[in-house]
Amino acid sequence: MKVLLVGSGGREHALAWALSKSPLLTKLYCAPGNAGIAQGAECVPIAATDFPGLVKFAGETGIDFAVIAADPQLVAGLWDIFEAAGIRSLGPSKAAAVLEGSKGFVKDLCMEAGIPTAAYQRFTAPAPAKSFADSLGYPVVIKADGLAAGKGVIIALSKNESDKAIDFMFEGGFGESGHAIVVEEFMEGEEASFFALSDGGNVVAMAGAQDHKRVGDGDTGPNTGGMGAYSPAPVLSPALELVAMEKFIKPTVAAMAAKGRPYLGVLYLGLMITKQGPKLVEYNARFGDPECQVLMPRLKSDLLTALLAAREGKLTPLQWREEVALTVVMASKGYPGSYEKGHVITGLEEAAKVPGVTVFHAGTERRGDAIVAVGGRVLNVTALGKTVAEAQARAYQAVDLIHWNGAFCRRDIGWRALKR
Ligand code: AMP
Ligand code: GLY
């Protein structure tokens, strides 16, 4: 079977790595991919945003199955475009990706389906939004309704900050995404993610993980796409995983089917574990990045078989390794702000020899014989271990063998699990 994977980050390298182990696979293509993905797949120079180019390539190449990894393409309807062209693919559809594409839609769905989440209201004008924020008290959370490249959420500590955030969004600070907003209650607790795979009707549990969103050690500094992750996350006990499935994922998939928006694909549940129990922070319509990089090494079942089964409506339970996986994101100095590109990376081969270690590439490119850093997040150094401590030690042993000008990483990935 010929498979096309759309995307180019660390998540996509982890997916390519897992797909390439499948007995069903004859050839894996990735558009556009990166230097790490190119080690196991044929990368084709078509941007993930070039939908006509992707469809043309898939048609001409006889692609049997396409996997769309990232939210912008899913929310813009690439699944629908592939399927209309006769190319089977893993969604969700545009209608179902609204779970990631509209925060207001998700909040309304939570109310209808009785899913625990922060108190909220939706607004299309600033004055009523400001008075509702006042009624909730501070801190308060202001969210642009649509996708905003992970930046559309502002936690306002005071009335002044909240009013400014609301004005910023309505003045187009996040473009179209901020023309409708959600104002919601601030939740206190520890965050964790849980992943499930849905075929539109049935849904199977995947696993839990915990990300590290702030750039600095001890969860300090600005928010990023994620600086490291591990799975399983002890904060999500087996009992809480059951709650995640029964009280969040299953009612959501059922509600989406009832609305004529059957959800086919990976569903990412972002939870806040509060004193009153778990509450929904957000849904994403895809694997997390870097969470995917710790899920794939733990997946014992064949990924391609599982994703195809989801597409065909024939899901069966998935098997997971007991071991812990932990990934450390190595980034370029300046990230999440601006950073230099083009520095040569050394030590990749030595790092990959550390027991249990796999290095997934995010922002890399091959130039002649060299692999160079071209992204903010550049590498995901991932290790399996019997415990979080062992996986962490192995990952940092490998990290310390890798160098480029301006490389940095957090040194404390896994700290919440180790502190327990
Ligand atoms: P989101 O884009 O919805 O994931 O939000 C980004 C981040 O903002 C989340 O990962 C949380 O850390 C934080 N956040 C979002 N909503 C809330 C909330 N109601 N209370 C506290 N933190 C929140
Ligand atoms: N790591 C967070 C995300 O993928 O949205």
C-alpha cells in the first residue's frame, strides 16, 4: 500500500517512523517532510498548504491512503478534498475538525452533552465581553474563536489586561480568528492530554501524555508549541483515563455523529485536573506535537492498520508498551521568537546509539552531507525507559551528544512525574 503523509515536523517524523514499520506498507511518501523523514520515506517538495498539488501528486502516484497530520489542513478541509478525489484518508473532515477550529463550538457542545469545562460565554462585540469578564473575576481567560497558530489564548490577570486582550482581538490582533471570542473562567490545576482514535461511531483509547508548554525550566517564560513530553502521565491515573473516555471522548464523538459531523481520526483531549475533577481545556483534531513523539514509541499495534481501520469503521483496541517514553525538544536560540537558521548539527549518529533512544527531526534540512537546523523546534530526542527517571536520563545522555550553534533545551522534562 502506498501512503502519503502530509506535514513536516517532529510529529510527522514520529508518524513516518511508525508507518514505515507496517507490513501493509509498500512505499511511504511525505509532503514536504524534513531531513529525518527522508531517511525512511520519499519526501516530495509539495507544501502542506498546496492542496491542488497534493491531490495531483496523490492521483498520479496511485496513493492508497493519505494521513493528514496538522490542524490547518484539517480545518481547511483537505480530508474532504482528498476523499472527493477518490483518495482514502485519515481525517477528520472539515465539518468535524470544527472541534479544533472553533472554541465556541466546543464550549456549546460541552454544555449540550454535559461535559465538564470552565464557565464561559461567546461574544462578537467588546463591551458585553468586558462586563462578562468582570462578572467572572480575575484571572480570566480570553480566547479567539478560530485557529491562531497556538497563540489565540490570553490569560488576563487583571481587568486592565482583560480589557486590552478583548480590544486586541476585536481590532484584528489574531486576524479573522478573533472576530468572535470566548471569555471563560480561569481553571487551576495540572494539565494533561489524552488521545483517542475514532471511526465516527466507535472510539478506542490511545494513551495519555503531558506536554511542557513554557520555554523555560520550571514552566517559566513564554508559551511554545511544546518543549518536551512524556507518556504515560502519572497525573492521568487509570481511573482518570476511564473518565476521559466515558465522560469526555465518548459523549463528544456521539454528539458529533448526532450533529451530522461524524468524527473520523485522532481526537486530542486537553484536560485540566482541578480540585473538582477533570475539566476540558480544549480539543485538537490531531496528534499533539511533541506528544505524538512519545506515543509512537509506546504503540505496540501497527499504526497503519489502526488508522485504516478507523477510516473503514472497523476499529479494534490498540496495544501499548508498559515502558515510559520521554522526549526533549532541542530548539534554536530565540525560539519561540525569531532564531537563526542554517547551523550544522553534529552528533546525531552517536545520540541514536544511546539505548532506547530515537531522534525525531522537526526543523531540519539536508545540505550536501550536512544536516542543518532550519526551525525553531529542531529535534525531539526521545527515549524509552522502565521509569520516567530512566527515560529522562537516556534522553539527556543523547541530548548532550548533539550540538549546533545556538541549540538549547529544557533540562527538566518530566519534572512533575518525578516530583510525585
Ligand atoms: P488552548 O489553546 O485552548 O489549549 O489554550 C492554551 C493554554 O492556555 C492551555 O494549554 C492552558 O494552559 C491555558 N488555558 C486555556 N484555557 C484555560 C482556562 N480556562 N483556565 C486556565 N488555563 C487555561
Ligand atoms: N503540544 C500541543 C499541541 O500539539 O497542540
